[in-house]
Amino acid sequence: MRIAIVGAGIVGLAAAHALLDRGHQVTLIDPGDQAARPTDGNAGWIAHTDIMPLASPKVWRNLPAWLMDPLGPLTIRPAYLPSLMPWLMRFILASSPVRIKASMAAIRAINAEALPSWKNLLFSLGLSTHLRENGILSVWKHHEAFLRAKDIIGRQRDLGIGIDILDRSDLAQLEPALRNVEAGVLYPEACHISDPADLASDLMRLALERRAQHVTARALAVEPKSSEIHVHTNDPAKVVVADRVVIAAGIWSRLLAKTLGDRIPLDTKRGYNATYPKGSFGLKRPIMFEGEGFVTTPLDTGDRVGGAVEFAGLDARPNHDRISAMIARLKRFLPDFDAYQDARRWMGFRPSIPDSLPVIGSSRRDNRIVYAFGHGHHGLTQAAITSQLVADLIDGKASEIDLKPYSAQRF
């Protein structure tokens, strides 16, 4: 079949290869100039060990202090609060014990297949050299805070996730540059990518070599007709005609879904990062600084610190003071790090749903149109398994994962 994929971020690119594998003709529709897409500036983690939604006790415990700090790990710009209220109401509803339990089960169902799917995809394309299998580390500044996380750690172990609990001396041996932490957890099976932008570039290059087409335009509307589907773009001369359409345009998917009868509570948790010259942090593996709202990653192209959540919509100017505040907090843990050297600063739009589950499924108006967006912090993690689920939907094949929790109609 002729498949049009709206969006050439990491999810759209992975879907392109899954559909090419199954013999379909693929056209990627993407403007190619979306500097704020998270594909190009994320932390590079395949965080398949994550099991908790954002609406979790950990977040609610820290939320009051975070919201009091305008440059802290989570902030809402006052002017954007009225627009955000519907999302926030659904976030509150998603925080009930029953809903958290359901979200955890759905997150685990897809994350359990995330790493095997990535390994299969990278191996099949000759891109396995992008994978860095050094584990991922979570650290706590105070032992008391670590003890509050033991319930989640226990649940992860019950699910078969490998975990090594570390004390201060263990951490000093594992990461000598790290200071002022009293406890840690190493996830030895977790991985990261050489550089997310480089991986996306290779995936696009290979898709084109496999005879996928790239229409450089922004999709404005998807129009189902009796025997085909038309995708209209901002260039009237570029109307893509397809048998099936996949909408994988991240935060930009919301308006397209609305025109197809699905009002999806999709908003952007704007993330910030800075990338320093390689080796600047002196760290060997990615680290989650628990309670601080940021992570670090030793990418092949430089050492990246990123994170934080800012609700301010698509139009507000970036507030790079948030990066400066994040770097100041990082300096407390890496006293030998030279924070004054030049760094590349970036802000991007994470497409996020209140229950922390992506939208994967057919549109309300026409089951020939498939959604694959809203992955939040797990876009890279879940891209490869999402691509297989999308290909199953396109082919009318039953998936091994129950897709009901990810349906657009759950709202």
C-alpha cells in the first residue's frame, strides 16, 4: 500500500522502516526545519526500565517546592495557565491510585519490548554502533530520599528489571567525578544512543536509500476519500495521495487529530538542555539526579545536561535562564566541571499526555488513519516498538500488546 507518514521525527522514521520491511511504499511528510522537535535534542536514553507515569507520588511530593521556583524543575508560565487547565484537570484525574496502577501496567507493557525492538531495528539496518550499553544510574543527594523510592525499586525488581543498589563508596568507585550523593541505583541493562540527531539522520538516509520519499512540507489537513486519502500541505503543489496515513508529528499532531474528530489532551512539556564538549562532566554513563529535575548523558558529540518541565505552549520565547539554573545545580554534584566553557543551548517541545501514555491507534473518523504520537519523555525509548504496533495496525494484524490503553478514544 501507499503509506503517508506525517512527521519524520524518531517515531515517524522508525515507522517508515517497519512499513518498508513489510513491503509498503512510504512517503514521509515533514518540513525539515523544526528546530524544537525533541528528536534532535533529547537525552538519548532508551529508558525501558521506567515504569512510573508523571502523575506519580514522587512528582506530587516535589511539586509544591518546584512550582515555587520559577527556574526550578517544573514551572507553569502564568499567562499559559488558562490554556493548560484542561490538561491539568486530566493530570489530576490520572493521579488517583487506580489510574496510576493502570498507567504503570501500560507503560511496562510497551517499555518491556522497547529495548529488544531497538536492537532488532538497529541490527537490521547496520546501525548497532549507535547503541551504548553502559547502563544508566539514578542518584539521590540524601539517603532519606532514596528510602522513599524503595517501593518503586521493589516493583521494578518484581518485573524482572536488573538493579544494583549503591552506597556512597560504590558511587565514588563507579563515577569518581560525582560528589554530594549518598545513594544510587544502577540499571545495568539500560542503554543510550550515540547522539539522537545523528541516529535520526542515519534513519532518514537509509529510508531514502530504501526508496522512501520525503515531501518537504508541513501537513495541514488529512482528507479521507472513498478510495484514498489526501494529505494537504502548506505547498498547494504538494498534495500526497495515500491508501493509509500515519500521524506521527509530535505536538503538531493535535490539530490534525482534532480535524479527524479526536480532541486529544496533548500539550508540550518544554524541555531545555545544554551540550558541552565531550568529556566535560567526567562521567561514564547517563545519570538521573533524582529530585533535581535533570539528567546528564555522555553523548559521542558532547556531554549533555537536560530536563526540566515548562508549560508555556508553542509560541512563548525560550527562557534560557532555566538552563543556567540547571547548570548551577549540576555544579553542586560535579565540582570539577567547568560550567563557563561554551555550550550549545536548546529548547524543545515534548508532546505529552496527562496519563503519560502515547496515542497509538486509529482515528475516530477513519481507521485507515493511524496515530502514533504523545510519547512525552519516552519518544526515543518507545519509537521502535511503536513502529511495530503501527505496522500491525496498517496491516490489520493483531498486536501482541493490547492497544486499548493507548487509544485516542480513551479521552
